[in-house]
Amino acid sequence: MTDSLGVPGALPREPSGRAGVLLLLALGAAVLLLPPFLPDPRAQPDLVAGVLLPPGWDHPLGTDHLSRDVFARLVYGGRVSLAVSLGAALLAVTLGAGVGLVAGYAGGRTDAVLMRVVDAALAVPRLILLLLVVALLERIPLWGLILAIGATGWLGTSRLVRAETMRLRTMEFVRAASALGAGHLRILLRHLAPNVAGPLVVATTLAAGDVMLLEAGLSYLGLGVQAPTPSWGNMIFDAKPYLVTAPWVAVAPGIAILLGVFAVNLVGESLGQRFGGHHR
Amino acid sequence: MPRPSTLPVVFALAFAAPAAPAAQSPSGTLVIAVAREAQSPVPTLWRGDQANREISDLLFLRLASLGPALGTTDDSSFVPQLAHRWKRVDGRTLRFELDPRARWHDGTPVTPRDVVFGFDRARDPKLSPQVALLLQRIESVTATGKDRVTIRFRERYPEQMYDATYHAPPLPAHLLAAMPPDSVAGSEFAAHPVGNGPYTFGRRVAGQSLELLANPTFFLGTPGPARVIFLLAGDAETRANLLLSGKADAVDNIYTLPNPARLERHPDFQYLSVPTLSVGYANLNHRDPSDPSRLHPLFSHPDLRRALVLALNREQIAGSAYGPATRVPSAPVSVVLERAVKAPPPLPFDTAEARRLLARTGWRDTDGDGTIDRGGRPLTFSLMVPAPVAARRLMASQMQEAWRRLGIAVELEVVEPGLYHQRRAEGRYDAEMAGATQDPTPSGLSQSWSCGAIGAGNVARYCNPRFDSLLARAGRSPSDAPALWRRAVAVLAEDVPAIFLAAQVFVVPVHRRFVGVVVRPDSPWADVWRWRLAPGAALPRDRP
Amino acid sequence: MNRWLLRRAASAMGTFLLACTLLFFLMRLTPGDPLLRLSEDRPMSPEALANLRAHYGLDQPVTTQFVAFVGGVLRGDLGASIEHGGRPVVSLLRERLPASLLLGATTLLLNFSLGIAIGAWQARHAGRRSERWVDLAGLATASAPSFWVAIVLAWAFGTELRWFPVAFMYDPLLPADASPLAHVIDYLRHLVLPAATLTIVTVGVTARYQRATMLEALAMAPVRAARARGLTESRVRWRHAWPNALGPMLALFGLWLPIVVSGSVFVESVFAWPGLGTLAAEALASRDYPVLMGTAILIAATVVAASFFADLAHRWVDPRLRTT
């Protein structure tokens, strides 16, 4: 790919990447700055006449089945959802990168053992892995949720990083470093890690989007964000029965997730291109 | 949830007196969407779940069924089924006389041997552990004549007739006696049960449907619908869709469907209000979750339990989950059970009183963090909710918010069902959203609320010897039983062992294609054979 | 090639066995007790519970259970279901597998034919405004929860328009003596909504992959050379670029293949599709260990086999790999 490796730290130069960063910043600013101006997202002001109200002056996005303000919940929920998805994605990618780098660099028996375990774990439905996490933690705080999603989501990344590391290992700059007497750790951290960063960034951004959706499904396992704390995932889960009769309750968090996924994807893609043409 | 001002519910009498058998032959196909699959609709293979029992009730009759009032203590209130009369020989003996017209679906007459055989299987703790436990007070069941059966009880107690008829329907001895009991579950009989009821077993498509066919020679009358098809739709969304797309004629309760409001007044359906044996409540753990030998630091105080109840607008909460006809009970007494034992009125919804009670017992917000505390301990606990049950999640959210306004910090724990059952059984919870389908008889209360049932059915680990002794005395003296039961229930109402939220009334939608519709509270579909297809209402699926 | 094949097959087998072991012990570590559900409605005496526990071998030490389980697997016996009245797990799986295969295969077919077509079109028109909208639409459908799509489709085309049935794999009321054609049409009608739902939520991903790999392939030297030789654009694309884009697409196919078996629990559930996904979900809720293990093993086997065959196919289409 012919791409400008611009000044590090600058905004991505392609318009789509810049739009993605701006969109993410806007989302972040909204969830951080708006709350003081919003009603309490837990409050159920009128359970008789105030439920499932359509969008209007008092409630810009309407109210849900418990008469709570959907817009307030959306904003507060964004804090949780963005934190969980970014946190879990970072954790998953860090774990995946660690295992992948070691396996790919060490090769031989270490690689065979690690990859066999990764393959086997990939063959185990993620639902069951997540359930095990529930078993170990039982009461799930927010960090537990991040841990659970992150700890079960690194397997694919490790394969990706391993393949990339194996390719790089044979390249001249690594051999040269080795010949110059650099230690394994130094080679791993200084020479290999930065070069697998491209696919990693893409993996992170894709994973962050997936996590937002995953969290909605996790409510079925009791693994989601617990009420009354709103999250985009549990808002979607709670609104499921009213999808047809009061669509605004379900569509609002859905669009929020879509915006989040979209922004993260734009950033990921353009970063991926900057780091060297990896689309996956 | 908006409360509809006028719910077009036909307050049909849940029971009709046995209608004169119509002369016409069976016609039409009745389709019912159900949530759970009947894996083995055969008595003693029931495995204790409702789904099997509901189908089994169409295939296998009992000696007698509960009467319109569902009374369990009066021998004469029962309605004849396989037995056309019975006689009380003495305080410990009942004698039944079988209806000579009763036949198994293969044409063989129903004999006293079948009755004895059915009880033998039901009372064997290895084969049917749950039922055997309930039939412990039966001493013997013997054939005493060509069509006579005598049942002898170990002691004198009020619900003998109920025990003799409700739990153990006769089984076809001529088909099963030669079979080793263990192999019945995997046998041809279990796959295609041969019963004696208004419907015969048609076919079962695992995970999808179950088809029953009218028994044209049914001795109590000709069934109306020629076929009854149960469609399995575990997802409530699917049941609603089947009903709204015209594929199903009935479901058990619109309030188990998502967003019942859109079904509350649909022109295609008639709505039957059916009192049930279901109660919904929040259990409060009376023992310390981490150390069962100690009392629970919060819920062992009756004043606190009372304040928690006073703080809740239970009518609103239960109504939003189970519909406006639902009643708020003061004790674990379902609408059906209420007929046998009247409970005192529930505590009012009175937040001011709740506040006063809390303040009087020392709960105040001393550190200004919004949560009230006492002796340095904030008033906070967790409320466990099984994730798949939407109604309980809905109620729990409202309770959490109502308590928060009083400065009580409740953490909701929505947990996966397997974990829920485990923690409940082990007593590892503070409070939990529970639901129960009760036995139609007051002595069944001991299964959940007596000291002796701690470690088994008494999940709240509540223990009040006064309640236990009243129940025990009622069990010994049939004549005083009603008064003693009432006093026992009053003890529960006074003690507030749990937060009783709902005595459910189901609203059963049935397509207007069917007339003469009756739904039984103890088994919703047991009387579908009395329904008739309305003239001119036939659909393509009704053609034979 | 043959040695590679043998080695790859052996390692797939090893992975599968490891996955089974992992599954078995993970499942025993999770909290829950299959018998609690059985005694949910009515209490059971402790002795009765102990009897049942012994009956299902749940009273044995986990290692003993594991040995018995492995022995059973080798004999093709996955044990008996606890929740389903003691029925053999193998027969339960056999009942559900055809439904899963039908829905999964249809979805894959639609997903790949549509996804490749859309992706190739996008690659051709990369950067255009209309292409950007298609890209956004793909992203949007891929980030919509599957149950949303299912509910909305069931509502619009099931209960409102009544064009397609809202549940099941076939009409249980269809007379058994209906013509074969009527049966086929009935199956197809029931397939429409669930297959459409699954396709909608997955096709965007396939299209994005195809677009990316196609763009990458078009930038490669041989393709540029072909273009330089003056070949027609469509010939360049389909004869030269597309085969190069095929390898990564096969890997994606391997990734999607497990949905043929496991399907989507939500979609199966809303449409009461009698597949393995709902069976597994119910077994999970009731801790019906034998059934849960049975479905999980089947899924694990598919995942392992899928990656094996994807590798095999990848080698076949991409000769460069054969030398490594």
C-alpha cells in the first residue's frame, strides 16, 4: 500500500480516519460532559402515565418501560459501554499479543503447546468460557465484566500475532539484532512488538465494536452491567419486548452502538493503512 | 405499564358443570402454543413439571377430579372421573367404585388392578421420588372386588380424598406390569402413551409439536376438537407471534408474553380470567448467607421486613408484571388457595409509615451519603433475580428504585438460571425474586415455610414454631382444619417472612373460533374436550 | 503434501481431544446442579436426590466421571439426558442436527454469494459515494443485534403481512400425504425469515473482507502485469485478481462454518427453529451436562474440522504455501 507515514501523533490524514476520531471524541465528550444537565437515569418518575412516552419536549428520546428518560440513560450508559468495550478490547489484545509474540518468536515446542491450547480453547463455545468466569467471580463488578470479556476474547488475536511474528522473525533486521547480541526480551519488545502493531490496532478497534454487542447478549447470562446502572447493552436487552410498539427505546442505544462501532472502525482502518496495509 | 381502564376480559366461570355430552362428532383443530415441552406426559414419569402434567391430564384421568371450588377437604366436592362413586368407610378408609364404561385407549376396561398398579409406581421413592413424598400417609391400596378399590390411610387427616385422587392416576397394568420399572422411560409406551382420557396420543415431533387426537368413544362425552396440537415455543416472543399470525388459537397467559399491552384487546380473541395457584414474592433470607447457623443480620428483624413491605406499591409493581387482575396477598396464598383459607388483608403502601418505622428502629442517614445506616452499618443488601424471567426483572427494578428513595441501597443481581437455582438451594443470597406454583391444599404450605423444610423447600429458611404447630394440629383434626389453617396463615401475614407481591390471575386468550371455552385453574387444558368449534369458523387446518 | 496432511490431521485430532477435556472440566467447575431444576416445582427428599445423583453417576469423583465419559465418547455414546427424561444424547443430537444444517448451509450460501458479489462491486467502485453508503450499510447491519432483525422481520412479514410463517422448520399441520412439492415449498417458506435474519447480520462482514482482499489482490504485481498486457478489466478481475483474493476468503469460510452447526441461539429461539443452538442453551440453563457436552463436542468437532479443511483448501488454491 502506498501510504504516507505521517507525523506520529497527528490526526490520520485520510478524511474517514479523521471523521472517525472526531466522532469518537464527540461521543466521549458527550458522555463525560452532559450528565450534570440530565435527569437521574435511575429515576422512575411516573410508572402509570409516564412509561414508553414517545420522544418529545420533556424527553428528547422518550421514556422506557419504567418511565426513565432514555436520553439520560443513553449518555450515562455510554460511559459504561465505552469503558467496558475499550477496556476489554485492550485486555484481549494485550493478552493475545503476548501469547502470539512468544509463540511466534520461540517456535518449536513452546509454539506447538501454546497454539494447541489456543486452538482447543477456540473450539470451546465462548458462552461456556464466560460461564466459567461467572463461576469464578460470582458477583460481577464492572472490572470483572471487562476481565471476563477480555480474558475470553484474546484467542483469535494470538493467532494473528503469531503468524505475523513468524513472518518477521526471519527478516533481516531481527537477525541482525540477534547477531548484535540483543537478548530475547529486547528483540521481542523493541523489534517485533512495534512491527505487529498495525494488525493489532485493527484487531483492537474491531474487538471494541464487538464487545458493545456482546454485552447486550451477556445480560442473558447475568453477566451484563447490573441495574440500575444503564449501559447500551442492557438498554437494548430491556427494550426488546417493545421493539415494535415503542421502537425509540430500542433504537436509541442501537444507533449509539452503531456510531461507536462505526467510529472505531474508521479509526482502525485508517490506522491499519498507516501501519502497513493490513486489512485484517 | 399503562393500566388499561377496560380490559375486555370475559369473566367466565372457570368451570362449567359437566356439560351434557354433545351428540355431534369431534371436529376442528385446536392449536395451543406452550412454553415448555412435555417430554413424558405419563403419570409417574412426570418429573414434577407442569408441562408434562398438563398434557397427561388429557390422556390419563384420575379417580376423581377437584370440584369447581377446588376444595381438597370435603369428599363430596370432588367430581367423578374414572370412579363414578366413592364411600367413606371410616376415618382412615375410602372405597372407590370404578365407572364400568371406563376404557383404556386400546379398548381394555380400566380395572382396580390399574389403580393399585398406578399407586405402586407413584409410591415407590425410587421411581417417583417427588410424588412418593406426598403420598407417605397412604398405608395401602387394594382391589376389593370387580370394580372396587379400597385405600387405607395411616392416620385420620383432612385431605385424604385429595391424596387418593390427585397425585397418582391409574396406569394400564396390562401394558406395563411386565415391564421392568426402569425401562418404562425409554419404552414404546413412553413414546406413545396409552391412556383413558378424552384424547389419545397422536404423534410427537421432538422440540416442535405434540398432536393429540379425540377419543370418539370417551365415556364421559364426545370431545369437541378432533385434534389438539401443542406447539412448543420456548421464546415468549414466538408464542406471541404464533398467536398474532393466526397459527395458534390459545396460549396460557398473555402476561407471560413480551409487551402484553398489544394483546390486551385484540378483536380475534376472547379472554378468560383464570385464578391460579401461582404466587410471586421476594424471599428474604432469614439466615446469614455465609453462616447458616446465625440469623441474617437484617432480615431477622420483623420491623425491617415490615418497613420493606410498606415501602412498596405492590399493586402497581405486581400489576405491571402480571396484569391488573393480579391480587396482592399478605401471605403465600394463591387466588385458588384463598378459597380454602382466607388470609388477612395485606399491609398498606405507606412510605411515610415505612420511614417512621425505619427511623424508630434506628436507621438514619448519619453520614449523609444518601443511604441510611445504623451502628455504622449501611442498610444495603442484594436482590437476586433469575435472568430469563422478565416479569421478575421488571418487578425487581421497581422495588430497587422504591427502596432507594427511602435510602435503602439494593444491589440487583440478575443471574443466569443455573447459578440462581444453586445459590437459592444453598441459601447464598440476601433476597431473591421467587415464584411458586402451590398445591391446591393449605397443608402444602409446610413444604415452603415450616422449620422442618429448611434445607429442602424452605428456601427462605424461615422458622416459626407457632406456624408449624398450627399446621400440624390442622393435619390431625379434620373438623378444626379450616380454622387452624386460617390462624396459621394469619401468623405468616403477621410475621411478614417474605415480601408477597402477587397472587396471579392468568388471562388466557382463546380465539373466537371456539365456543364453550373453559379453562381450569389447576390444569388449564384439561377441559378442552368440552370446547366446540363455532359454526362457520372452520379454517383450512380444521379439515380432517 | 501427504506428510503435511498426516501431520495436520493428527494435530487436528489432538486439538479436538484437548478441547473435549477442557470442556469437561470447565463444565464441572461452573456452578449449578442438574438435579435442582428437576426438583424445582416440588421438593424431593435428600435420599431421593442421592438416588438420582447415583443414577446419573454424579456422585462419582470427577476423574471417574471423566474416564467414563471418554470411554463413552470412544464408543459413540454420549450418555443420557437428565432433563429430557433419560433419552440418549446421541438421538437428541441426531434430531436437531438436520435443522441446524439446513439453516446454516442456506445462510452460508446466501452470505457468500451475496457477500462476494457486494464486496467485488465495492472493490471495483472503491471510494465512490454510493460505495461508501453500501459500506456503511454493511457495517450497520453487522452491528445490529440479531434478535432485533429477527423480531422486526417476524413482525413485518409474519404477523402483519402474514407472508411467511413465524416459527418452526415446517408446518406441523401439513397433512403427511401432501405432495412432495408441497413439502418442499413448506420448508422453503419456513426457511425464509430465519435465513434472511442470519444473512443480514453476517453478510456485511463477508462483503468487507471480499472488498479488502480484492483491493489487495488488485494491487499485486501479477495483476498489474495482466492489466499492462491490455486484458479486459473483467478478465483481470475475475481471472487474475479473484483467485488471489480467494485464500483469505476460505479462511473466513472456515470461521463461518461453525454457525452451520451452532447457529445463533437468538435467531433459533425467536423462530422456534429446532436446531442445536436452542438445545444447547436449554441444556446450559438446566445444567443438563450430557446434552451440553454433546452439543459442545459437536461444535468443537466442527470448528476443528473447519479449520482443517480451510487450511487444506488454502494450500490447494495458493500453491505458494505448499513449499513452506
